[in-house]
Amino acid sequence: MRTEHFLTRLDRAFARLDREPERPAHLQTPRMSRHRVVLLGSTLAFYLAIVVAVLTTSWLVRLDWQIMFFRPYEQWPQLHAFLDYLVVLGQRGPTAVMVAAWLGWRSWRQHTLRPLITLGVSLLLLNITVGAVKLGLGRLGPHYAREIGSAELFAGGDIFPSGHTANAVVTWGILAYLASTTVTRRVLSVVSAVVSLSVGATTVYLGTHWVSDVLLGWSAGLLILLALPWFEPLIARIEAYVFEVRERMRRRVEAGLVPEPVAAALTPLLSAGGKWQRRRPVGPVAPAAQPAPAAATAAAGHSPVTVRPAAHLPRPHVIRSERTPVTPAGSRRPAHTERAGAAARGTSARPVAGG
């Protein structure tokens, strides 16, 4: 009974998860407004200015070296243990798992794949843009710097821009981007800004990044968030393609082109709110015994029996076939030959006890 109850609840959960996408009326997709375009242009100009300042070994590089020699982790050692944990909020693996879990719940509640696809697209853009600049400039970090006052570029490093900072901006900022209401978007924007600023400052405190690395990481992550409305048509096409693949798989299952074990496993995922049921393949069925006619039954002195059709079960359960108990092989129990004679005399045989 417990297994049947668990399977019933699991089927209901899958049916609710796999409903057709119903986007709430209050959920609006961000668009590339004039204000957003101006902000995007300003952030891009700031991004290029930092790159030029580092390439020309300007005052920004001198500031990097001054803070490195200041060694904040030695000035405030009591903060080291706490900030070691805080910087995890900028690591791509843990943050992606936490945010993906939240957006997965959002997708289940809103019956749409847009939150998860948007997260995937933003992380892909982050890896491409930030990774290309990191490998192209090849800057070394403060702990590996070799020449005082140098920008440490094209030396085989991968520190510029700060990946922790850019990842914190994108991963936590995507929650504000996908917010359903204006108030929620503003609150989450403030929270994501505080987290990303804290992560960037923590990397400078620990001595793993230059100040210019953090500034470029902030601008790189903000550029991705501001440019996301341009990718909304691509996100919509990916979502439509996923549901089209699901419909195609449904037709293959109904046509019997998918092996039975695979079709049984895919049925909860392909059902849409219980509206779709997999058609069982029809195999050879043994002919059922024809019931005796009512007249013949009445002539024999018995009341006619009404044959009722078998009840339709939406999800038949496989049970073990009953086997007729047999005497184990090699048993030394003697055969009861006297039972045949007792049956012929009309007396009932004594039931066998034990066993």
C-alpha cells in the first residue's frame, strides 16, 4: 500500500511539473529600453577604459601595487576566516547549483523553461567573454607578480578580469532580471549588488586579485546582464524547440517506435497534466471463454449470471503470478495412494498438516 501511495504522489508531481507552459499575466520579459541602452554604452566605455589603463601601465597599475604592498589580509587578520567563506558566493560551481535550484522551482511553478534557459545562456556568455579576455591578456596575479610596477600582462596568467566578481554579478543578478514584480526586482538588484561588491572586495583583501581585475569583473558581469534582452528571442526559440522535441517523442511512443522499458520510463515526463496517456501495444490475446447462454443456464436449474466488463485501470500494476505449490524435488514423503480410494468411496481426504 505504501508503494502504491508513493507512486500515485509521484505521478501527480510529474503531471504538475509537465503541464503546458502557462506564463503568468504579471510576468513581463525585460526589453532593451533607451535607458538600458545608455547604461550598456556607459558600462562598455568604462570596461574599455580599464583595459586601456592596464595596457598603458597607468596610475591604475600603480594603485594595484600600492594595495598589494599594503596587504589587507595582514592588517585585519580577524576577518580572514569569515571572508574565506564569503568568497564562495563568487565561485561558479556552488553559486550555479544554488541559483539553478531556485530557478528550477520557478520553472515548475510557472510552467515555463525560460528561467533555466536564461541562466544557461548568461553563464555561457560569461564563460566566452570573460574567458577570452583572461587568456588573451594573460595577466599574473599579485601572488605571482615578478616585476614591481609592471602590469604583468601576456605572462601566461588568467587573472584579468576577476572571474569571481563577474560570476557574482551575473549569477545573483539573474535573480533580479527574472523577478516577477517591480518591487521584487529592485530588492533583488540591491541584494545582488551588495553580494557582488563584497565578493570583489574580498578577493582584493585575500590578495588573489588586483583592484583593476575587480573593476573589470564588475563591468564584464554588468554588460552581460544589460545585454540579455537581445537574447530573449533566442531563449524563446530554445524553449519552443524543447517542447517540440517532447511532442515528437510523444508521437514516437504512441506509434510504438520506442522500446517498452524506455517508453514506461518516459511516460511521466511526457504526460501533460494527466491529459496524455501512453497507448499500450496490443499483442495477441487468448480468446476468452464464451459464457453459457441464458436459456441453457436456466434449463440446468441455475440462475443466469451477468458478465460485467473488467474495470479500466489507468495504471495497471504488475504482480507476481501465483504458482501452484508443488512438492519439492527429492522429497521423501510417500505418495498418498489411499486418497484416490477415499475419493471413490465418497469420503473427503484428511487435509495434510505441516509442510
